[in-house]
Amino acid sequence: MIASEHAFLIPGDRIDRRTTRLGIYGAEGQLLPECEIRTAAWTNQPLPRAVPQNESPLIFGPALFAGSVDKQFGFVLLNALGRLWALEEVPPETLLVFAAKPQARAPGYAVLPAVLRGLGLSHPVLVTEGALRFERLYTAAERFGECHAGTALPGFYDWIDRRWPPAGPPDPDRKIYVTRSGLGPQAGRYACESHLEALLAAEGYEIYQPEAHDIAHQVRSFQAAGKLIFAEGSALHLFALIRQPGQVSAVIHRRDRLPEVMVAQMADRAGTPTQAINAVRALWWPPRRGEHLGLSELDFDVLQEGLRALGLIKGTGWHAPSDAQVAASLAAGLRPGERVLDAHARADWLKAERAARRKGEGHVQASQGT
């Protein structure tokens, strides 16, 4: 970690959709180390030298450059925690400074303070898209996150365990299914997840909606369970940070392939890695932009076999939903007259939607699919 007097941050120009010239510099205009931003959504390519913008706000007192931030829970876990180990070595009043990618409409950042509170941190926080000057700025190595492909450098998990110490060993009889059903039908989801919940509840699983609880509750719940099954989503990033030996866990694919950063994180801590079960029979999308809004139709026989092989279920009484149940679930959340789209129909719809937006015609009604 380095302390620099009279450092400054310059947001810089946008190079392309995912790259900016954001840089953090010392008093002599030299580029400071440990200030890289390496995320799937945003990277920086700063100029080697710069001069401060003297009209920019001056931050009095100590500050730590804590990385980058976005509105998404998974993004915060993967990109806003890796430098926070340095808080053990700086004054308690240190300001946490996070850089945000400039956007036409700034998103809310409510997830960030929720995660920091969950870690027991009460430092003041500043999220900036603009230039700043600092009386004293600390810069520290990023020890975890997307910059390391979802893995951690030595010492990071020790810091996590000091912030989130488990109350005891996991209970082998406590079982949790971490669902996405609480997000509603407009979110990316499984068809017939309520049917899956009923099957798992019959196996003794608690159906857990993470968004209904604060971070501290989620951490305690995940640490206490001996068996966990996750719907593919950002809650798995939290569990991967705190996974302990003695836990058996699996994630059910919602897409054909899991993100590489998720796969790496699932196996990074000591203990049994989280296993992936790909039981996707078909993928569908509503007529909306956003790859993350996809609907996954599951093969319940394949899913049963995968969960039973891991010792997570017995499988007694397991059965697939009816075709009518699947069709009704796929239609949930659609507007009147809309239909879900397969990959080919969606490609045609996106092409037509882009053409309509260029002409100012607005939304294209879906007429293909099932």
C-alpha cells in the first residue's frame, strides 16, 4: 500500500464503450500504481502523465481508492471488495472512494452501502464519475475479483473471515435452496421454479429468497447450512466468498454456460468446490433487450440425477411439471399478445428492434416463438 500526498483523479475521455482514460496520479503528475480497473463492463487505459484539474473538488483527510462500482450486486462483490483489506492499515476515518463508469443516466448505488454495512464497515463513501483532488490518498493492491478472473490472492480470504467469522461448523442437516422466484416473472429465471421449490421443500430444503434479507443474514444462513443448492445468480458470488470445508453445494445452470469468473470462484476456497448441474432443456427470451432476461426450461430428470449423485436429494417422489405448467410459466410476465422467443426468433426480433429504433418506431411486437 502507498500513501500519496496531493494525488488527483482524472476521469479521462471515453475510448470506446468499455474503456476510458481514467487515471489516478501523484503530485508530480506520475501515474500511481494499483489503480487499474479490470472488469467485464469497464477497463481503464490512463495516460502515463497528467496535470490536476485545479477546479475539481478537494478531499480533505485520508482517502482510499477502493475500486470501481456499479448498481449490480454481483459487480460490487467482484469489483468493490478487493482493496478493502487495506482498511486495517489506515486511519478509521478514511473515506472510501469508488470510481463509476460515466453513463447518460447514473444508476443508483444502494447495493454498495448494503454490502459495506454487511461487512461491518462504517467508513464514509464517495462514488465519483468526475475529477477529484486529495489531501492524502492511499492506493492498495486489488487482491480479489474480476481482475484475477474471480480468484483471490493470499490473505484476502483471511480478511473476509475476520469480517464474516462463521459462528461454528456447518450443520449437515440444514439444507437451503437459494431461489430466484422472489425477483418476479420479469427477471431472468427458470420455468416452473415454484415446482422445483416444492420438490426441494419435500426434501427438507428451506426456500431462501436472498433479496428479502440483509447481507449479514445471508452470510449467516449460507455459513450455517451443510447442503446448499443455488439457482444461478449473484448470490453464488457471496457464498463463494465464505464457503467452508464440510459444505456440499451445487448451482443449477440458467444458461448453457456459466460465466468463467463464476466457475473459477466456485472452486477457489478450501473445501469441496460448488458443482454445476446443466439440466437446461431449452432457452427462451421475452421480447426485450437483455441477455440476462432469458428463461430456462429445465429437464427435471437430468436435474434429479445430478442432485442425487451429489447426495443433495434422495429423489423420492420427484416428477417433472406438465407441459401446461411449463407453457403457463413461460408466459408469465409477458404483455398481451407477446410470445417467448427461441434463439433464432430472438435474433430476428433484435434485428427488427434495432431497425425500428433507428426509424423511431419504438417497440417491435413479438410474433414468433412458442
